Amino acid sequence: MSALPSDAADEGLTHDGPAQVPEPTPVPTLNVANLLTLSRLVLVPLFVAALFVGDGHDTTWRAIATGLFAIASATDQLDGWVARKYGLITDFGKIADPIADKALTGAALVGLSVLGELGWWVTIVIAVREIGVTLLRFWVIRHGVIPASRGGKAKTMAQIAAIVAYLLPLPAGADPVRWALMGLALVLTVVTGVDYLVRAVRLRAAGRRVTGS
């Protein structure tokens, strides 16, 4: 039997025709990363319940609420790491992850405002940005998914730090630190919101040029 010509071997050909390239295995929607994301959603009502025990003035339950918020926030970092490391990135995760983040931070901000510890204008500014970005995600979803930017990640971390500072039963002397952290979170929230709007408009325009619709 004669050997295959070198050009045929280079092209992956055999006597039976072109070599079959196996298709990549689809990533299941129900995976560890997405379960972590869903666990964050489950923790939201538990956190809210703990926050309002004793009208928010029970020190022990306030610490428990802070702990639940911190644990839920940690899953945000963990699910992203797991998804990237083990190739578990899915379209569901790309959408569910930011929604879970917004549910958690939104519940915390509204809760603090209801308790009179955070101005409603702060909660409204952040809520408008977060809801607006969520709507933008659905607006451009047929053209693609905009990944989180470094600014967006910094915004999330700043919001978490500011909320934790407000949740902790700290003395009044800590107020300047709280205000500074929340101020930073507000600035990053607005700036990254504008950036996301620009990227969404560009993605939609590019997608419409490709599809002609």
C-alpha cells in the first residue's frame, strides 16, 4: 500500500475522505457556575428578612444580614471564575449573572432607604442605571452580548464595599467613610452606564448592518 501524498496528509485526508472533526460539546445550562448565580438570587430574600428584624436596629441580625450580603456577593466572583476556568460560559449565565447582581444590590439599597439610612435619591440613581443596562442587554441580545468591562467590575466592587459599610452596625464616626465609598460607587455607576449605552448602540448598529434589518 502506497503512502498518502504529503499534501493530502497535511490537509487531514485519508483514503476514506476528509477526516471528521468532532463538534464541540455544548455547555449545559445547568452547571456549577449557573447554580452559584441562582444561589445568589435565593439569598436575596433571606438577606432582606434578616435586615428588617427589629426594624433594622437589632445588632445581631444586622451582622447576619451583612454576612448574607457578603456571601451572596462572593458568589458573583466565584461563578465567573468557575465559568472561565472550566469553560462553563453560557448565554443564560451572561444574562442571569448581572440580573442576580442587580437584585442583590437593589434589595440592599432599597432596604437601607426604607430604614432611613440612605437617601432615596442615591437608590434611584443606581436603580435607574442598573435597570437601564438590563433593558439594553435585551435590546441588543439578538446581535450579541456585551461582556462586563473593567469599569463595570470596579463599579460592582465599589457598590459592594459601600453597601457593606452601610449595613455594618458602625458608630456615627464612620459616616465620612460611608459617604466616600458611596460617592465613588455613584460616580462609577453613572460613568459605566454611559459607556454601556454607547457600546450597546454600536453593537446594535453593527448587527443591523450585517443582517440588513
